[in-house]
Amino acid sequence: MFRPVLSKLFLGLLMGVTLASEPASAEVNDAALMSARPAKLLSEYGLFSDAAHQAPAEGVLPYTLINPLFTDYAHKFRFVYVPKGRKARYDNTEVMRFPVGTVLVKTFAYPADFRVPEENIQIIETRLLIHQERGWNAWAYVWDDAQGDAVLKVAGKTLPVSWIDEAGAEQSTNYVVPNKNQCKGCHTFDKAFTPIGPKARNLNRDFKYASGSANQLDHWASLGLLQGAPASAEAPKAPDVTDAGASLDGRARAYLDINCAHCHRLEGPASTSGLFLTAGEDNKTTWGYKKRPVAAGRGSGGLAYDIMPGEPDNSILVYRLNSVDPGVMMPEVGRTIVHDEGVALLKEWIASIE
Amino acid sequence: MKKRLLALCATFFVAFSVPAFAQGTVISIEPGDGVQEALQEALILAEPGSVIELAAGRYDFTGPLSLDIANITVRGAGMNETVLSFTNQTTGSEGLLITAGGARIESLAVEDTPGDGIKAKGVDTVTFKDVRVEWTRGPHAENGAYGLYPVESKNVLIDGCVVKGASDAGIYVGQSQQIIVRNSRAELNVAGIEIENSYFADVYDNVATHNTGGILVFDLPNLPQMGGHSVKVFRNTVVANDTPNFAPPGNVVATVPMGTGIMIMANREVEVFENDLSDNASTNILLVAYPRDYNDPTYNPLPRAVYVHDNKHGRAGFAPDKAVKDIIAPITGLPVPQVVWDGAVDGFWSAFFGPDAEDAIYIREPMGTTFANLQMVKDMILPWGASPDFDIDDYDGSVPSREPVSLPQDQ
């Protein structure tokens, strides 16, 4: 379930689009995107030529990440739109410096059966991160049952979802669409609203474009969408957390990096904890090694340290990732069920730490 | 959602009666179905400076609330009249999260959150006035950690509030600066009021009773803001803190002995005066170093420049708990004195001759107050050990009182 099936999924959808009888109008509505008032319907932005099949409009580029943030096993479709003539500036460590007018689009969906992920996909929500003159703004659009369009939800929503997992077992949960403030709960960097995912180390992988497979950083640069980027071979690259051939330490730190470090860093919402989980953090205590909890309350589970070397079951980190109790669980938002594979990875890692 | 509620949320009318927000609007919310969405929507869409009024009644929430618009007042009809219940909360690690400055929360109650009650993170200017946060089943390890929880904030005012049942601290101000906690009541928490890793805090005219520990002033290592200093704790009533410690182990408050009145750990420039202390079974006032191992070269684990004076002492130390029972009572005998300093100092010289004047511990309490300096460091240095110093007069002296904390929202 860890394995990204998105590119495959996307290709499947593209095929769906080519079969569709008439491509809808496919022009991005920049004025709607730059308006202080969000559009009521997702379709008003013109980001898709066929939204129900997640086929993007012209100029809206699909992308994927080496390691996705875990969101209740939802499958995700990601797109970036940069207005014609503008460029993002490359950053080696943090998120690309996207120009005003940029939109990052993320759609969350559940195939009815994860063993055939291209079929019977229920689209739940599409989140937009829009870079407006006054900074980034976030809106969530929840899809109607007919999958015709998605409606703005400012205050969030809880939706029952169910699927059959890759092992054939029935799964279900109450999926939580975040409200605007909860979006900010993770997307804050030095008090400013900021994207999380599109960092060089997480984008540096191939993607199957309609024109053929290419490295995303190279492709973005060749499209003129990104300036200042080194050749992808020179750019940092996170290990794939599912790649058993990569180092355990690298994978575990990459997992923490994408799932935790947007909050757990000095510039993030969990700065107060002093537990910083960016992949580059090299102070042992700071990344949790025998670090005592500060304001964990019952989140400590009665344990003394965030990471107790060699003892995953005596580590607060594992305890909190393994919980769905709102007073205990981490992350605080974005999941309602336990990410078993993630917990297994971290347990294996902590067991290996001396 | 009920039509009535939609109409209510949409009812924006100008309020001429609120001088602080003369140009703001008032948004009225009433309890009922869909109130989670109605209130959250109001909290997101309100114009800066607006007042959100919550009518009397009981509000049930299944998820958290959050406020990220500047200068918003959320006002109920009274701490027993407007009750925000989170008994059925299934998501979110606090009841209400505030991330915008100028917030004022007033005259309402937050009950039974699985996590923290109300948290304010990284804000400039936040006021809690006549707010109650309570876990209604009483002390329980499964209660949320903090009741009122401003952190990394500045200009924090907590006035006339009541917090009961927190499994860590009822009123907890962490990594903040310019703080007033007054006229409030902390009861049945592990720590009643805790000021941690903070600068410039005045804690006065509060009642802390039936907690494990009444009022704590702490500084912890490995945090973005360390070196807690400039804290005044005065005119508080700190009596009968007699609830067994129910904090989950691992947290530092889990080590607080039952019956600790006021505890100062690893801070400098702390003044403790004119408090009324009695029936605290471990001790009334405890001055100690951070007791655990740490690896943070910038951290100072000692209490320094502490001035304790003119407190009124009743019965104390008659049934010590935890470290006071295991380490202190064997040295001092029973009852444990009303004021205890562990005598942990920085280095050899200080162990024998006392800390430098600017770091000294001064005690000037009413005649008859019992005291012990445990001389822990001297005891470790000397092969034959050191006995405690019970002579309170050895610590006589005074430090000028710092100017009161002055907050922009409290003029």
C-alpha cells in the first residue's frame, strides 16, 4: 500500500480522457485564482479539462513525490500551475520558490479496490494552495457524490470512506477534510503559510509524462517552469521509504521528514516541542534520541523518551504514531487510522539504533 | 444543517456597545445541530476585530475549533452558562487552538477535551477572562494535559479563570514572555499553575488548592526558549494541595510530590512573597535544580537569584511524597521544613561559600518559619558529607522588586 501507484493511475485517467467525447473548456482562470474570495465551485478555476478524471487543463502539470505524506491511505493526484512567463526559483533544501499566481493542486481519492487502482475511483476532495499577492492561501473543495464538481468547504467536513486494501481486506474510516486553519496547522513556516511537499529532495524522481518518462526537476527546468536548478543528478534526493535496498536510517529519516518535519522544526508549528525531525537534523537529542517529552501529557504513554535506542516499544514516537486517540496521536491532523507500514519502518529503525 | 442556524450565522450586525471593537461586527451563535461547522466557519470568516457571541447553553463538538484571525473576541454568557463540551471529540489535539494575535476568550467553559483545553501558539496578545476549563470526572490520567495553554506567545493575560482536572498543568504558560496570571483558581490538577521556560511573569491573587503541586516555575533543557527568568509569585493562596500525582510518567510534572506548595526549578530572578501557604504535605516552598540528565551546554539547571519573603506559612511537610519523602525527609526529619532549598550550586567555591551575590538565594520569612538548605553539592564533594543548614538567618537579604509586568490589553 506504500507503493506509489499514482503515475499508473494518472496514465489510466489520461486514457479515460482521450475516450471522453468532448474535452471541456480547459483554460485556467487566473482572475478567479487571484481573487480574495474563493470560488464556490472548483470548476470555476478551470484547472482541469476533465476534473472527474483528474485530467489537467493546459499549463497544469502533474507531478508526484518520492515519499508522500500519509493521509489515511488516500491516493493523491498532484498538479502544479505556474502562470505563463513566470518561473519558480530552485531551492536546494526548502520548497521551491513559486511565483505569485502559482497553484498547487492535490486531489484525494479512494479506488474502490486498491488492487485495481485505476477503476471505480471515488474522488473525495481537492485542495488548492494558491500563491496570491498577500501570500499563500488554502482552500478545500469537497466532491459531490455524482463526482460532477466540488464545492468549497471552509469549515471542513467528515466523510465516511471505504475501500478494499491491497491484501483484499475491507477498510473504512471517517475521512476528515481539514478546515482552513487546520491546513495552516501544518503549512506554516516562520508564521507564513507555505507549501510542504515540492522540495528538491522529494521531487527528484522520474514521472511518466504523456511525452515519455523524465526526471521531474529536469522536466520542470526544460519547460521553463523552474530556474536555477542543477541537473537532477546533482540535486538532493530522498531515499524511497519503501525501497528495502536503501539504508534503514535514510528511509526512516525520510519518513519522518515528509510526515512530521513540516511541524517538527524550529520554524514550524511544533517548535515548542524541541523535537525537530527534518532529514538534515544532526543533533541527536533534537531528533529524539533519548529526548524527554516536554508537553506531551498523556501522549507520553508513560514512557521516558521520544526515541529509546533499541527499544521501539519504549519510544514515545512509536506510541503516538500507533494511536488514533486525539489526545495522543501524531500527526495531530491528516490521519484517522494508523499507518501500519510507517510504524513498522520506524520500529525496525529504532530497534537498530544503539 | 437547520435553517435557523444558517440564518444565525449569517446574522452580522454592527455592535455599538463594544468600544474596544467599535468598528467590529458581532456574530451570534446558538447551540444546536451543526454548531461545529457554524462556529468554525465564523471563526474563519470573521473580519478582524469581530466579536463572536456564544449564547448560553451547551455546545457539543466532535472536532477541534481554531482561530487564526486577528483581534477576535469569543464571548459566552458566563463560565457556567456557555459550555463547550468536547466529550465526543474524535479528532484534534485540543478544544480550541488560537494562532492569531489579539484574541480574547471570555465567559465560557471548555469541558472534557481528550487533549489540551485551549492552546494559543505563537501569538502576540492573548487574553483569557472568566474562562473555565474542566475535566468533569475529576483527576484522571486520561484527562488532557493542559487547561489554558499559551505557548511561544507574548502579552498573555489570564484573569479570573478556573481550571480543574488537567493531567499536567491547569494553567500552563510555556516559552512565553510578558505574562500575567491573576484572580484565577486551579484545582484538582497535577500542577495548578505552571510557568515554564518563560520571561517576565507576574502570578498573583490566585488560589491553587487540591492539586498535586500548587504553583510551579520551571525551566527545561533542549527547548527553543530556555533560561526562564523574572517571575514574581505573590499574594496567592496555596493550600491543601493534596491530590496524588496522576500525570502520565515521562512528563516532568509526574515527578512533582503530592503536597508541594510552590516549586521553583532552574530559573533566575524569581521573587516569591506574601503568599498564604498551608496544609501542603511535602513542603510549602521548594527551590531545586533540574534533577535529570541532559545534554544541552546552554542550559542552566540551577535556581539563581531567588528571593523568598513575607509568606504566611501554615502546617507543611507532615506527609512527604516522592523525592521529598525519599531524599529530603531522611535528611531533615519530619515534618519537612516549610521552605527547602536543595543547595545545588555551581561548583566547588559556591558549595562552601555560597553562590555569588547576584545568584544568591535570599530568604526573609516571618519569625518561626522552618527552613533547610540540604547542601547537596557540598554533601557530594566532602567525603564525610555535609549536614543540612537549618539556620534561616544565614540566607537573610533582599533583592529589589522588579517593575510589574504591563500588558497592552490591560491598560
